[in-house]
Amino acid sequence: MTIIKKIFDFYLDASIHVSLGVFSLVHVTALTLNINVPPELYFFIFFGSIACYNFVKFGVEAEKYFLVTNTYQKNIQFFSLGCLLVAGYQLLFLSERVFIGLLVLAAITGLYALPVLPRHKNFRSLSGLKILIVAAVWAGTTVILPAISVLDTISWNIKVETVQRFLFVLILLIPFEIRDLKYDSLLLKTLPQRVGVKGAKIIGYAWIALFYGASFLKKDLDINRMLAMTIVCSILILVIYKTKKEQGKYFSSFWVEAIPLFWWLLFVFAERLVI
């Protein structure tokens, strides 16, 4: 059991789990927009997400990322380097449009993680910007990049899907924001710090309503996918309701981050369901 637990913890700590979530949302986009996303983009996003997340996680300051102090972090560092090399290889096969989109997202991520502001601060430390930047990067990575990889124009459905994905990530971040209340600096002015735990939950419920309601703005509404969306939103409501300051070790890091995977599985099942 100890070995299994160590492997499981590495799976979480090395950002494999969250990157599978990003990967699954790309496929959700492909199913929703009925497009064939190039395999190279899937691989790039998965392996690139691992490297990127670990850079942000262990490198709030750039020096810290390259000069990790313990063996466990070094193992994650070497694993991340391997993933970065795989992602770099896949980059050779991506289109110019996707490459430009990646540069924009990489710049935003760099501003989020690197101390480019005075007093060695980054955009992550600015009041209220943290979750907005994360949600924007996720939406760009999982909707815009797959769309521009195969389509010449950004349709109405793509715009709606992008807004929905932005809201979805904001909702997923609420349990993390509440969990981190005891660690976050008051200068961050996170959502729970501004409005309290109860207020953050109410806002989360409102975002879920907007996330679900936006589906009815799309053209060619699919009843099977709406059924899947209804289940996903029900899960989101339950998760927000169950969220508290003192969480189990894996509540947010595993169960909340598994929701994108569950959404993907529901959509895959919906594609095979005939109503």
C-alpha cells in the first residue's frame, strides 16, 4: 500500500492528474464542435501542461524551480523536463496559427509565474487576478487552440464554448480558494477573502447557472450532451456545497480535478447514446 500511495501522490504532485483533465477538456471541445483535433496537439497540450503546471507550482520564483532542494522535487523536475522535451517535439508539427496562440498563452503563463513586477512580484500576486488568469489560460488552451487548429473562423458556438469553459474553471477553482484561505496572503484578495466562504459558494452557484444556461445559446442543441451537462452541473453544485476550509487531503487535488475527466466520459457516452 505504501508503494501504491507513493505512486498516487507522485501522480498528483507531478501534475499528471490535472493535465489529464486539460487533455480531456480538449476532447470535450472536439466532440462539442465536431472537429478532428490533430493528435500532435493532444500530445503537446498534455505533456506541455505537466511541464507548465510544475513550473508554476515549484517556481513562483524562477531560481527556485531550477534549484530545488529535495530529492522528491528533483524527481518531479526531471520528469517535467522529459515531458517538456516531448511537448517540444510535438511543437514541430503544429500549424503557425496554433503556434502564435501558444505564444500568447505562454506569455500570460510567464507573467503569472515569473517575478516580472517590482519587488519580485508576479501577476499571480495581484489582487483578484489569480483565478481570472488561470481560467483564461485553460479556456484558451482547451477551446481556442483546438478550434484554430482545424477551423479558419471563430464561430458563435466557439465563442459560447470559450465563455463556458472560462466559467467552468472559475467554478473548479472555488474549492481550492477556500482550502487555501489559511495559506494565502491577505494581499491576494481571493474570492473567499473578499466575500467569505458562504459568499464564494453563492457566487459559485451563480456561475454554475450561467455555465449551464449558456448551453441554450448554442446553435444545434444536442439533447444527449445537454443531459451530460445537467449531470456535470449537478456534480458541481454538490462539490461547492461540500467544500469547506478543512478538507480531506484528496478532496480538491483529486476529486475536484477529476470533474473534467468525468465530463469527458459523459460526453463520450452521450455520443453513443441514442434518444
